[in-house]
Amino acid sequence: MGVIATGDELYCHWGRTFLAIFCQKGPSPVAIKLVSSGNKLTKLVRNGILDCAKKLEGGRKMNNEENILGYEKIGKLIRKFSIPCIISLLVNSLYNIVDQIFIGWGVGYLGNGATNVVFPLTMVCLAFSLMFGDGASAYLSLKLGEKKKDEASKGVANGISLCVIISILLCVGTLIFLPQLLNVFGCTDVLREYALSYGYVIAIGLPFTMIGTTLNSIIRADGAPKYAMTSMVSGAILNVILDPIFIFVFKMGVQGAAIATVISQILTFIINVLYIKKFKTITLTRQEFKINVGVAKKVSTLGISSFITQMSFVVLVAVENNLLSKYGSQSKFGSEIPITVLGIVMKISQILNSIIIGLAAGAQPIIGYNYGAKKYDRVKQTLKTVLGISVIISTIAFILFQTIPDKLISIFGSGDELYMEFACLGFRTFLMLCICNGVQIPSGIFFQAIGKSVKSAALSLSRQILFLIPAMLILSNFFGITGILAAGPVADGLAFIIAATLLVLEVKHFGKENVKSEALVDDTSTDNQLNKQIVITISREYGSGGRYIGRLIADKLGIKLYDKEFITKLAQETGLSEEYIESKEQKRDVLSGLNNGYYFGIDNADELFIKEAELITKTAEEESCVIIGRCSDFILKDKENVLKVFVYSDMEDKIKRATEFYGMDKQKAEKEIKRIDKLRANHYKHYTDKEWANHSNYDICINSDTLGVEKAADLICQMVKDKEAILA
């Protein structure tokens, strides 16, 4: 039995005495052989040591081995991480539903139809506010990880400033062009008066709504999720209180509902603005709110995934409303009933989706950590638990949608016989395969958690963009209003097939990845020939020989070379496997940014970059060395003792080197070289906001085949000597 000695109090005096004989101070491992004996004293010693071992094993896990994600019970972890996500998403979903319930009873279904037409406008504003909020949050996390608080403050301030500017522009634009916008979103003549009354009030409140939402994302990133949730819940509760007052007491109809919504969102806005002076990690000054084009662009880029996610829904609702208006007018139901009912159906289904998304998003860090640590059993267990709960929830929802659709629609007010008939048809047809959501939604988040960005993006966008909109357009042309409803299960079914197929194939290959780590063993001499501490960073095109040049420089100067050695150090610090880290670091494809919605937070690649930046900075402060790649030139850009090198080569020479030294197939070499360089360029651009191959980033750019790698190394060594003389 292996026992780790710690400072914990031992349960048994005999056990403590026995361990003291063998243990030194500190957590020294001790191997103890317990002999079987009937002696009572021996049993006491044995039992005491066994009890100690159990307790100390827990201490070892807590203190030395890994974080809680690697060993805590899966069910407990899911409850801890998923419940807050579910609550936050449900609050968002219920905000609009509450309005529709009171409007339905106070105004009638035409009032609900009007809110459904205005709804895409609010989603456009939400898309912008989340882009700035989530972008600023990601920028905050990255810059704090790099220990650059001033830059983090600029990112947050610029995100807020961008939101203020855009919100005012959208407010003014909406007030001027609201009638035209309503036409785009499928408004009918019957709904127009209601929609204008509701929309103008909502437009006035847009700046408060958008700024409050942006601040909410930033507050969560600052480490105050409870504060952010409190502001959201406070607004939602006030909305529930004010809706009946303005609608029933003041008899203001849909306009009253809009006023109640705006007042509620102003409350959220005020609570969040008050937090600006309470930031834990940064301090904001007036100067930082001045727009910096570079910072603003970076913040917007980091938040683009949230924007795309929301805008895809806007496009869907706009297409849907226009089709319902067109084909509804050709049916006995008319245009207004289908627009009203399907809007309610989709919002009710969003409650189901919010629970599933929250559950899966909460499990994301659990899956990501254990996948990286190669604990595939825990990954499978987490996935199985999430899928099981999701399918149970979606099955319950399916039963409700099929058996009591009339009761569900009645929550939103009464209607005539045709209204109830279409409501039952809408729930039973459009949500016929809602059970599939219990697999499709968690699958997309699962692939995001394990870093498979292409698959994640495909699954995230497949149902709404790839399947639902085309299905609506095609089926409505053949079957009219019924075809629009049938598009729902068609899209759900196709998305499920793709998700299930990708999921099964992925799980089957768990543990079979053969990512070969070629971590360079530091066999260079350390007979340091430098009098000053100098760090050489080498960025290089794939196949240019840059890594070998780095080794030659290290040998010639008698200093250490750091390349994939950082992978080993990262593995030790994070608990993730070296294979996983190597497969993710310095590789960022164009779809990576599409996978971070507002419930995801900082992704795996960002966490690795922050940790790696810390290691690079620490290493550079301690010794002279050569560091290969990893944005080290940017990370160390403020240090005077750094020589920044970029190594490139002609494609023909790179292909030759790739085939001779890397064993690459000559026919595929050029394509692979371009692919890897593209990934490196994307990675560099994402974290530095600079172009990877731009010569202005470096002190010297050298073609490795003009002089040859040996002479290239000699040239760089001479530059090091010259730099050393300058620093003397």
C-alpha cells in the first residue's frame, strides 16, 4: 500500500508512531507492508494505518495530484456547475415569455403576434451586446492571464464604450425605421398597430438593455457570477410585478407590457453600472473608455461567436414569420394565428433547450479536463450522465407537447376555435422530434469541450441554418402552412443523425489517438558563454528548419533550448496529458471562434495559452535560453534582453526538408505545410492581434536556405553577442 504523509492529524496513535519511523518531513511517499496477525496490537496498528491512508489519499488528491474535476463524483460536479448555467438561461428565456402570458390575457393573441414580430429586433440588439460583453470578458481573462491589468482594463472599457455607441445608434435607427423593420420581420397589416406601439417603447429602452447585458457578461468574468445573476433575476421579478399593473390596472395593453419590460431592464442596468467601481481584478478610469481601434477590434473578434449565434436565430425568425404570413393567408387560419402560435411554440421549446444547454455547458469543464487528462472513463461517464438526463427531460417535454398542447397554449390567453386548432397542430407537429434535442445539443457542447471546433460548429449551426430554414422554404412550397410545421421534425431528425453519428465515432476512438510527442530532451551543454542574460525567440515556418537552428544556437552558446519541453511542464501543472496539449497548443483553425457562446466562458486553448505564457515569462526571467515558437516573441516583447527571430524558406526547400526529415509524403507535403502554417498564423493573430509573418514583429527574418542552417545559426549567434555588448 502506498501512503502519503501529510500534516493532517492521524486517527490512531499507533499509526502515527509507525509512520513517524519511516517518514521524513513533508509529503514523502512510504511503502508499508502489513503482515497478517491475530495480535490485537498489530490489528490496531494496521487498522489505524488503513484509516490514515484513506484520509491521506484524499489529502493527496486535494493538494498534490489534480484539481477537483479529476476525481470528484461526476453527479456532484454536474450539480455544482450546471445548476447556475440552467438558472441563468431560464431567466433569459422567461423574460419574454412572461410578457406574452400577460399580453395574451390582457390584449389577446394579436398582441402576442405583435411581440413575436418585434422579437427579432431585440435579438439583433442582444447579438451586439453579447458580442461586446463576451468579447470584453474573453479579453479580460486573457490579459489577466498574461499579468497585464492595464490592457485588461482597456479591453473592458472599450467593450462598454462600443456597446454604448452601438446601442444609441440602434435606438435612433429603430425609432426612425421601425415600420420598415417590421416589414422585414414579417409583420401583417392586422398586427402593425400593436407592433408599433410595442416596438417604439422597446426601442427607447435599447441602450439600457444592451449596456446592462454587456456588463452582465463582464461581471461574470470578473468573478462575481452571483452579482450578475442577482441583477438579472431582479429585473425579471420586477417585470412580473409591473406587467399586470400596466396591462390590467392602467389598461395600456402591449404598450404597457413594453414599459414594464424597459423599466425592469433599467433596474438591471443600474445594478450592473454600480458594479463598475467594484471590479475585483481591474480599475477603470475615464481615459480607458476612449475607443482604441486595435483593442475594439480584438474585443469584437473575441465576441463574434455570440453575435453569429444570435443572428442566426434572427434570420430564422424573420424567414419563418414571412413564410407564415404568406402561406397562412392561403389557409383557413389566416396570417396572424400562425405567427402568434409558432412564436409561442418556439419560446416554450426554448425553455427545454435552456435546461439542456445549461446542463451540458456546466459539464463542459468536467469533460474538457478529463479528456485532456486521458481519463476517458470519466469522460464517458459524464457524457452518459448528461445525455441520460437530457433525454429524460426532452422525453417529458415531448409527452407534454403531444398530450396537453391546448393546456400549454392556454397559459398565454384564450383564442377562438381556429386558434386552438392550430396551436395543437403546431405543438404536435413542429416539436414532434424534440426528444432529439437531448442528444444534438449536448453533442455540440461536448465537441467544443474536447477541442473539436469544426464538429462543434457544424452541430451548433446545423439545425437552424443548414436544415430548418431550407426545410421551411422547400416544404412550404409543396405543403403550405403544414410544410412549415413539418420542417421542425425534419431539421431535428437530420441534426440528430449527424450528432449521434459523430458522437459514436468519437467515443469509439477514445484513447486511440496517436499524437506522438517529440519533446526535445535538453542534451545541450550548459557551459554558458554569455556574460549577460539573453533570450532568443524563434518563430518559424513549418519545414524551414527553424527548430534545428534553435538547437544549433543553444549548443554554440551553451544555453538551454526550450521547445516541446513546455508541453511536459504544462502537463505537470494542469493534469492534462502531453498528447492532448500538443494536439491543441499553437493550433487555432478558423472555426474555433464560433464555439464560444455566452454560456461557455474561456476555452481550453485560451487556458493553455495563459499557462504557457506564465511558463515562458518565468523561464525568461531565470536564465539565458532559446525558446521555439509559442508567441514567445510577443509575450516577451517588453524585455530588452530578447532577440526575436523569424525563420522562413522557399516552398520547394520546405517540401524537401519535410520529406527527408519528417517522413512526409511528397505529394501531400505542400498542402500539409500550408495547413500547419495557417494554424500557426491563426493562433498568433488570435493572441497577439498581429500578423505572424510580418517582419516588423522581429529583429531579424532569415531565409534558412540562403546561407544554410549552420551559417544561419552562426549569424544569429553573432547578433546575440552584439546585443550582449549593447546591454553591457
